Amino acid sequence: MKQEPVPVFHERTMEGLNAARKRGRLGGRPKIPKDDVEAALKMYDSKSFTLAEIEMRTGVKRPTLYLYLNRRKNGEL
């Protein structure tokens, strides 16, 4: 395979991404429904549920729950 300068790779990548967007493909990870996050935060605040129970009932994983707890603590939510 012939190596090409980095700008050419970048241009081709951007062309591909733009073509995908035109076809309706956005890429990236799917967002977690806001209702699920709010339910997980309520369950956490109630101190009646374990983290495993919260994850099982809402589908919000432990690291994601901690991410949203930190965001709330920092006033980002």
C-alpha cells in the first residue's frame, strides 16, 4: 500500500463522513434516554437501591451514572 501524506487521509476521511451524513448517518455512540438517566439518579438518591439494581432496572451503567452524578455536582445538569 502506498503511503500518502496525512492531509490526503484527512481529506478523504472528511469526504466519507460528509457523504455518510448526507445519507442520514450521524455516527458516534447512541445517547442514553434522558428519562432513564433521571430515573437512575432518583433511585441513587433514594439510597434504597444498589448500583447493580439501578443498572438492571434502568440500563444505565455504573460509570455512566457516576458521570451524570459528577455533572450534577458541578452544576452541568
